[in-house]
Amino acid sequence: MGDTVNILGVQVSTKTMAETVDTLLGYLDEERVHCVFTPNSEIIYMAYKDPQFAQLLNSADLNTADGIGVVYASRILKQPLRERVTGFDLINLLCERAAPDKRRVFLFGAKPGVAEEAADKLTQLYPGLVICGTRDGYFKEEQTPEIVEQINAAEPDILLVCLGAPKQEKWIADNREHLNVRVVFGAGGTLDGLAGRMERAPESWQRLGLEWAFRLMKEPKRIFRMTALPRFGLTVLLKGRKYR
């Protein structure tokens, strides 16, 4: 996986955003499937509680630090990450760089209609980018071979899988050997963000590391999920160094 920091058993890339985009562009020229996951504090804490999920995350070619909490954890462990590399921004930058080469992207996940809206936005933002297929994230397990067949028939270079953690990571791991793509992302709520259905925090909030607070303000029902954040921080303080 290259240069990483071990945060509660999950190997997180130390690459900057620019370095990560360059790495992904290199992946597009290699004839094999490259898996990219974007764990935040909640996902890493989930992996800490579930060693099999941690092993799955570490099977990726790249885990990027999606949340500011992951960056703070690296500082506590005195192996500071240089910056946060969010999945949403990373995917946008990759699409921007890949568009002149007419790279093909398949969007899989979210509610019905969201992937199509995201496809429209991506083609407007990045002329030349080819959205070669879409599929919503509502399906039965027995439909998975059909979905894989649909994806492969579209011949994408990049596949975004937006089913939420840990479902998306497990789906990717289970189907990795059957996919004919160059880069597959576990991309969480990226399609909702691209479609404009999920409002991102203002840049000032992002710079202060308060994107989580803005999202909680917009979606109060997330309060129970947010309890993982203090548990993650406390666990890093008490047990993080044993993973170094």
C-alpha cells in the first residue's frame, strides 16, 4: 500500500491530495483492479471493533484519510498526516484530470435517480468524461452477478460504489476478482453530494475541521452515529500507540 500510518489497525496513506490523484492516474494505466477506500473516524473505529473488517480495509491499494479526526489521530500518534484526503474531493479531482482522456465512469449506489443526477453534474463539470452507466443501490444479494455483468458490459475505467460502510467495502472485496475496471472506490455519500442532495459544509467550516458539526446540524438524526467520534478519540489516546 506504500507509505502509511497505522491508526487502530488500519493502514492510512500518507500521500497528499495531489500525490494521491497522481497515483490514481497511474492506476488507470495498469491492467488490474485497484481498490480505494476512504475511511473516516467512524469507519476506522468500526474496523477496530471488527478485525475482519480491518483486514478487508488493509487489502485495499489505498486508504485515504477522509475525516479530520483521522488527521488528528495521526498527530496524537506523532506520525502526522500532511492533510486530509476526502473521498468527495479526490473523486472530483480525478474526474477532472481523467476527462481529457475520455475516461469512463460507472456510478453505483444511492437512492433511485441519484446516480443519474450525479452523472449529469459530472458531465457538465468535466467535459470529455464519459459516464458509461448508472445503477441505484437498492438490490437483493442474488442480483449481484447481474450488477457485476452490467458494470463490466459498460467497460468503465472507474467504478464508484456508494452503498455506505461497511456494505460498500464488503461488496467490493467480494466482487473484486470479477470486475473488469481499473479503479474502484468505496465512495460513501459521494453521489448524494454530486447530485446536490447533500449540502457540503462551507470551506471555512472545513478548514476548522468542523464539517462533521455542519452535517450533524443539517441531519440531527446522525447524533447516535456521532457518538463513535469521542470513542474513537479516546481509543486512539489509550491504545493507539500499540499499533505503531
